[in-house]
Amino acid sequence: MPDVNDKAPDFSLPTESGDTLSLKSLKGKAVVLYFYPKDDTPGCTQEALGFTALAGKFAKAGAVIVGVSKDSVERHRKFIDKHELAVTLVSDADGALCATYGVWVEKSLYGRKYMGIERATFLIDGKGVIRQIWRKVKVKGHAEEVLAAVKAL
């Protein structure tokens, strides 16, 4: 599991537009890599809308926002279209990236245990180094907190 000051593990995954995005291709830009459980669910929608509302400020600060879930490219496209999201979403269908970043974890709901994505955000600088990690993210105010960290890079 990567930690602060570690080189961020690279990835190459399909986006909602069908293109392939790699961390390497974003070199020179700060990357907000956020993992979330599922498209079009209340918390995940609120988080995506939070990042979308501040997308211009992230861009002005030189940062790219990339959301990751196991949802399909088609589901990502529908999610973006429905909510007019201004973030890039990549499909980690096999969960390999989630496992690499340590966000594929055992969860519990009403006493039932299951595996799922822990909501987490990694701030990666332009050199590909992880500068900050937020785990078990609470959605309210999170985008603002991440933006402040990006501006402090």
C-alpha cells in the first residue's frame, strides 16, 4: 500500500470517453486520484459534484481530478452525463488499481461483511510522488480540503 512521499503506482485504464489514461501521461500536473464505491449513489454523487463545483479552481492550480471505481466505462459515461460532471472517471473493472492503492477492503453493513472500495483520495504531485492521503473520506467539505492541499503544493 503506497504511503506519503512514495512514488505513486502508475496505471493505464479506460476513461468514460473510451480513451486510456495513465498516470505517466499526466506528468507535470498535480493529480487528485479519488476512489469511490459506486456511480450514481448518494455519497458518490455528492463527492463527484463537490469536485465538479471546484473543477475550475483545481485546473487553475494545475491539478487534474481523476475518479476511480469498478464501474464500467458505459456506467461512468451515464453518471457524468446525468450529473454534468467535470471530472475524468476511469474504470478499474478488475479492481487491480484499488488493490494496489490499498482501498479494496473488508467492509461491514448491518453486521454483514463484504469487500468494497474504501472512499479515499491521493494527492500526487507533478513528479508522481504522493503528497497527501485521505482515507475513510467524509464527503462534506472534502473537495475544499483537497483543493487547499493542491494550492499548498
